[in-house]
Amino acid sequence: MSHFKNVQTFGKLTGICTGYGGSYKPGKQHLQANALAALSKSTQQIMNRVNEAQSNFDHAISKRKRGFDDLRKVSMAVVQLLKANGTDPFTLQYAIAHSRKINGVYKIRPQPKTGEAGTEEILVGYSTGKGMIATIEAFARLIALVEKEPLYASSEEAFSVPGLRTMLATIQDLNEAVVAAEIQLKDARRKRDLVLYSGQKSLYATAMAVKQYVRAVFGYNSSQHQELVQLTFYRP
């Protein structure tokens, strides 16, 4: 939020300095009123690009989330179909393991009681891997298992092997779209930070220099200086 405030405040500073007319005439070109107006306009454009990149990233995240929600539902349905088709227990065990990695569910494991005979049932978190790549990999392995299972059959296109392959490709595309959008967002933020905070001609440095110039020319107690003192800029 401080970036946005800085840009908005700089616009006010530009307007104030422009209003001084001929009495505001710094020797350094980048402090002159026309240069301030150009910088103000360019930073507004940069903020618009950051906002657009953020919106694209949020949209890509939202689409991927919906896609992965569908993926989890399909993976559980595939396991049920394997059971219904009479798949052998060993193959079914692997299918369940892949589905659990996709869904991140908990399973019950028997654990020995401390100092007592027998066992008790406790909830133990199942490892879900790291992020979306691990989920995609688990789904790909589930598809590979289904492809080799001769008893697997589905009249539903979404649960057929071609349908599962299509979903895998869709999920991969959605994830790649998020990665691309994130790269664009980071690039937009980097360019924003360069213009706003890096170097003597950045927005922040320029604003500080303008304040110093007005104080030197008009005086500390002048109305001009007091007007600019009220404008606050933040540096991250």
C-alpha cells in the first residue's frame, strides 16, 4: 500500500510545485516542474502495470484452484471405480496412495501403546509432497497405473483414460499459467521498485530533493515549505 501512497503523494507534490510558477526554478533538470510531471505520469503507468500483473496472477491462481479441486474429486472417483471393477488389492493400494497424495487426506494407522500391550488407532498425516508439482506427479502416476489395469473401465468420459489424460494436460497448463503470471508480476514489481526507490532520480529521492530545495529557497517557516512538510513518503 505504501507504494501506491507514494505515487499518489508525488502527484500532489508535482501539482503544488507546478502551482509555484516562475518562483519554482531548480537548477537540476530532474527537479523542474515538467520533469516532475513526467515522472509522476510514468510511475502511475508502472503502478497500473503492477496492478494488471497482480490481477492476472490472482486470476491464474483462481483457475488453477478450481482445476485442482476437480482433480481431487476425479482421483477419488478413479479409486472407487478400481474397487468396483475388482482390481487386485496390491494395485488398489498403490492407487489409494496416489489419491491420498493428491488430496492430502489423513489416514488411521495402528500405533503401539506406550508400556501396554495391544494397539490404539490414531490419526497420522499422510505426506502430500511439495506443492502443485508433487500433486501433478501423483495424478500422472495414478493414470499410468490405470492404463496398465485391464479390469479398469468407465462409461464416463471424464474417468476414461483419454479423459484423465486430458485433465492432466489441463492441470499442467493451469500450473504453467500461474508460473508465467508470477514471473510477470515479479518483473513488474522489480521495475516499480527501481523507478520508485533506486538511484538519485527515483521518485523517493526526487521527492526528498524537492523538499530540500523548497526549504532552501523559500525558508523553513515559509508557507511553501510547510505545505510540502505535510506530504509524507515511505521507503520500504
